[in-house]
Amino acid sequence: MNAITRLALFPKTRDEWLQLRKADITSTEVSALFNASKYMTAYELALVKNGEIEDQFRENERSMWGNRFEADIAKGVSDFYGVRIRKKKEYMRIPEARMGASFDFEITGLKRGWKGSQYGSDVLRDMYASHGNGLLEIKNVDSLIFRNEWNVGEEPEAPPHIEIQLQQQAFVSGLTWGVIGVMIGGNDLRLIPRFADSAVALKLFSRVAKFWQDLSQGVYPPPTYPDDNWVICKLHSFADPGKLMDATGDKAPAGMLQLIERYQQCARLAKRIEDQQKTAQSKLLQLIGSHEKVLTDIATISCKSVPGGHIEYDRKPYRGWKITPKQTAKAAKEE
């Protein structure tokens, strides 16, 4: 790897920050290139970076409260572990690689006069004393998510997309270590220290470089099914009026007939399942009568009346979809 140029930029607004991110693969996006992202696929990422679709991430109530609590959690880390922490506001990038990163906090020193805490230890002070400044990435998760998605043991591991995120942050910033501070359920803080891994950095660098090179040549990562179904439908939402494709005989693209058969089989199966579900619902309604709520040993049924009313809304454009079997093919299947 040649000499690395690292730029620190200070966007004044959120929009300016979003614009900076568009030019790079950021630390929260790079896991998509390793099929490890919770939020997007590599195919979707390519469409976003090429300007064909908008980034679909939108702040929700959970993420909003998580961001609000980050500063309080960081202050707790500072107080209980005896280190000085600053909000790391800069956006950093490696221009030749088009890699970027935003950050939560940076550990910048030791608190003078710190005499220890019953809630903390010397782990961060020792890391700082040996390796200088380090990153602090805050994650605020509920206990069920931690139990189901984090590797819990004597040495907990974050989900892969978070581990990858911290490694890219370390590489882009040039810092040699960082720590993931995870607050579980609002009252259980755990620290996961990590050193920057040069082998991982090289892998990140090469994977991002290949992504940009492929994209410049019009080569996209393959779609991931079913995750990318929605975006493919969105991209192909328009049909030219009157435009006819002749796919009879040898003119049928490879695999088209098999996909048509699969679609029809799934449609028939879905209809049977829907009929069975509706039948079960009808029989339950006969047993329930006018009760609004039913308690059983395996489930609670809520079935209150919803009053009717006028609903008016603007429908977004969409593409109609129907496959009608030819009579000869239909008859052959029914024999």
C-alpha cells in the first residue's frame, strides 16, 4: 500500500456532511461489500453511489434516542475509566481510496487526580498510556438485541458490521486502537477494546478500490435475493406503452421459462396458503363470536371492530404484474 493521505473535514451542516459521504465508501457502509451489513447490500450500495436511488436509511425513534444518549454514555466512560474524551466532529477521508469515516468520540488523555471507580478499571488508561489517542464508538442496544446479535462470552464480540466499522475508522483516522462501548438495556456498560489490524485495513482498501473500479466500468455487484427484490422492482417500475418483447422459441432469454413456471407455482401455493389462513380465521370467528379479545395458552387474539370511513391518498406509480398461462400449457399441467 502506497503512502496514505488523510484529510480531516469539518462540515457545518448535516446536508454538507451527507454530501461529503456521497463521494466515499464510509465506515458504516463498507460492511455491505463483505455481505455483513444489516442495512444494505453491495448491489444497493452501488446504486446509491451511482445516484440511481436514494440512501434508504432514515432515523427512527430507536436511533434518535440512541444518538441522544451517546454523550451521556461517553461522559460515564470518561468518569468511570479516568480518561479525557472529546466529541470527534471531523469527517475524515482517504481521497485516493475514496474511503471515509465519521466518528463518535476520541480518547485524548488521562484525567488528573483520578482515583479509580467501583464501576470502571484501568483498561483505557493503560491503552492510552501505551498507544496514545484512541477511538470510542458508542452503541446503545437493548438486552434482547445484545443477546441475539452480539457474541457474548468472556471477551464479547460486536456484530461483524460494527467490528468492520471500527477497523475502517481506525484506518481512515490513522489511530492504532479503539474501543466499542456498548450500553445494554440502559444500565449495563461493557467495553470491547480493539487494535487496528493492518491485514484487515489492506482487505478494506482493496475491496473498496475494486468496488469503485468496477462501478466506473458499469459493473455492479450481483443482487442479493430476496433482500434486493424491492430495489429491482423500483428500478423497473416503468413499462413503455405498447412495447412488445418476443420471447417465443429460441428468442427466450436463458432461464425465463423456468422463472415463469416457478412464479406460477409460488402463486398457486400462496393462494392455497391464503385460503387455508382465511378458513382458519373464519372458524376462529365462529368460536369467538363478538368477543374483542381472547386469551389462550399459546396466543392472544385481538379482534376489535374498526369503524369505516373515507380514505383519500395519493397512489405512487407502480408496475402491474400478471402472468397468464397459455391454454395448451395449462391443459398439460392439469392432465
